[in-house]
Amino acid sequence: MEAWIAYVRARPFFQAGLAIVLVICAMMVVGPLVAPHNPVQANPAVSLQPPSPNYWLGTDDNGFDVLSRVVAAPRVDIAIALIATAISIGVGVPLGLWAGYFSGRRGPFGWLSEVLLRSMDMLQAFPVFILALALVAALGPRIQNVIAAIAFVNIPVFVRLTRAETLSIRQRPFVEAARSGGSSHLRIAFHHVAPNALGPVLVQASVTIGWAVLLTAGLSFIGAGIPIPTPEWGSMIAIGARDMVTGQWWPSVFPGIALGISVVGFALVGDGFRGFLDPRSHG
């Protein structure tokens, strides 16, 4: 714990990232409760009001209060990112362990490992956004389908990351000792190798959460993600974009700032964890 505290204190960017993530998570819990106006109730009588004491961040062309929707959006955006990333890890890590531990071995396990790896190559051959868009278009623009699409496109990331770690760990002496002791291959892979391969996975998880938030916003921006009036940063940017040419910049700029800050925050946290897990970076 002391080493962790000293590490955090010595890295202001990591501190900033942690602060951003904590604030966003707090908004995810209490955002709709502290919003000054109802984030899903429009008032056409006050459409496109500039920032003022009554509407601190203004209103959009539907009469939604921008501030209320900005602070309520993390309940959707961050929840989608967390759930999708958890699913990606839950599926990708076991597959990566299998692909790494049995890579190059003879027999059906080795063949299945090679087939799995080639399948991941095929998935990664498609642009991530286009693949996610196709999945949502096929399934329908609902929150559950957006989560499924984002989780699916991120599975290859965790498969390859876990496989790379497993390839290194499976040659270490404690694995050879477990094998000599009569442990089965599956027990060695999931009981001995898996705990030692999770460090980089946790680092990648933070980055993937930020990427998932950005992907959710991108899908909503083009109308294939979360339907209106659910508060979501991407759809808010899309609603406000058409008014920027006439000078009403606030409906899209403020949610865009919130989106950018959240992605940067998760990236800083991921970078900080990466440094903490690498003893060479301590000093």
C-alpha cells in the first residue's frame, strides 16, 4: 500500500486520471439525481437558449437542458463501457489462455488453438467501428445490442494480449514444477498461468473502457446507438452539430468536452497502472 501511495503521489497525470474517473463514476451513480432539470423531458419553449443562470450550459433545439443531460449521460455511456469490457474480458481471457498454453502443441487442443487464433485474425481484419455498426444495424439500436457489439469487437484484443502473456509464462519454472507434479493442462492453465497473466489485462481494461465510451458515442452520433431521448454524449453531439453553423455551439461542444475528458481520464489511469506493474518505471 505504501508503494502504491508513493507511486501515485509522484505522478500528477495518474492523479488527474484517477480524479477524472472517480468523478465520472460518481456522476454515473448520482448524475440524474443532481441534474437541475429532467434530462429526458423536453421544453420546446426554451429551445436553443444560450448558457445562462437558469440553464448553465444552455439548451438544445428540442429544449433539453444540456447540463442535465451531460451529467446524466455517464449512467448510460460508462455503464455500457464497463459491462461490455467485462464481457470482453470474461470471454477473451479464457480463450487467450487456451490459445497461448496450447499453441504449437500436437493434438486436438493445439489445432483448436490455431483455429481460434485465425478466427481472431479474421475479426481484426475488419475496421472496428464498421464491424460494430454492422452488428448494431443487424440487431437493432438498443442498449443491450450496443453492449453486445462493443464486447464482441473487443474480444480479440484480450485474446491476443492474454495469449502473448501465456506464451511467456508457460515456460517458467513454477509451471514446469506443476506439470511435473501431475497437474492437468487445464489446471495449470487456469490455476497457475491465469493469475500471472492478468496484470496486462487489467491495464488494457482501463484503456478499453475509454475506447468503448468513444465507440458508443460514435454509434449514437450516426443514429445507430442509443435512441433519443436517453441522455448519451454521442447523440447530444449529433443533435447540436446541425446548429453550430448558425452559431449555437453549446449543445454539442459541452458534451464533446465531457466525452473527451472521460476518454483521456481512462487512458491516463491505464498508463498509470502500466507503469505501476512495471518495476523498471519506479523511481
